[in-house]
Amino acid sequence: MNLSHKTSVIAVGLSLFSGSANAAKFNSACSDLSACIKAVSALTGDTYIYNEKDLKGQSFISSQDVELTPENATTLLSTYLKESALTRVPNGNKMYVIYRENDAKGMALPVFYASQTDTPSIPDNWDMVTLKYKASHPESVKHLENIIRTYANMGARIYGVEQSGYLIITDNARNVKNLISFMRENDVKVSPALQKKWDEYEKESRKARLEHPEKFEHPKPAPAPAEKK
């Protein structure tokens, strides 16, 4: 996200609401994403930095018009951002920067560690996080990577590091939490026969990429339309 384009810093006091300072109806407080950020900031005391251009045209409503409170404000905002392909990234004490999800994957995200016995306290929201799962059998971590890719969100970043035995995943917090049980179930030692089959597959895959790199290139995104002056 290029913050040079009209960046807003929101640090709103509780005087935002003329009624209760502790609650408001979602549909009125969150009539658009920018308004929702300001309302949540008022309830939680968190500061948000964002590019106003990224928030345009984003509007959602709640069928039950739930009450926006200090207890649920962060979760509701996280959901709103997720539905807008955005996420919030911590940037100091009670301060967040809002990025597009794809841009956020390269940022300094919160990191959590898990294993067969260690369960991290991952937040129950849609914020972007990184999980490092320590495999019980480091030599099998690439097999674990392939299995988890089947269940993971299409946009997740997943990489198995054989040297350290870590499977590293960057995705939304709720998606990552759901994957931990799959990791544990499939964190097993691979038989020599399967290892040989995998090595042969990797060899052929590397050969194909070298001989026909054009088949593995990601399509270039279409240029953004020029803004009307």
C-alpha cells in the first residue's frame, strides 16, 4: 500500500457517539468501512493508519443489526476488512496499519509457534498472521506441506523447510487455527518407498521448470485503470 496517497490516521475519542459511549448499532456505526474504523477506534482506543483510496466502495450490513461494543468491535472490524480483501497489521502499541491482504503477507506479521504438543493462542479473527509448525519428523516436512496445501486457503503462503523442520504458513488467523489439527494428524514419518517416490517427483518437477519456465510463470496482472481527473 502506497501511503503517499492521502493517508488517514484515526485516533478518535469516545465522544464520537452522541448516545452510549460503550455501544452502537453496527449498521449505523459501520455505514461504510471508513466510518467503521472510526467507530471501532472510539470504542477500543486503537489507532488506525490507512489509505482512504483502499476503502472506497466498501459497504456491508448486518441482518440482525448487531450492537457494536468494546468486546466485539475488533472481531467485527477484522471481518469487515477481510470481506474487503484488507487486513490490519500491528505497528506499535495499540496502533495498526491497514493493508491489502496480498501486500500484508510481506509485512512483519505476528508469529505463532505450534507442534504436536504446543498450541498457540492465535486470535479468533481474520487478521493476517504467520504460523511456524515444528514437525516431529523434519525429513517429512515437504510431504506435510503438500497435504496442507490441499486444505489451505488458495491465497495462503505455505513452505516446508527441511533444514529446520518448520512448516511456515501465512494466512488469516482463523484459517491458520483450523489447519493445526490437520498438521498434527499428518505429522508422521514417511516410509522409504514414499520418500523415493517424492524425490523422483521433485527431480522431474525441477527439470520441467528449467526446460519450460514459461509454463510456471504467474500471469501478469492487468494495469490499473487511470483515474479520471
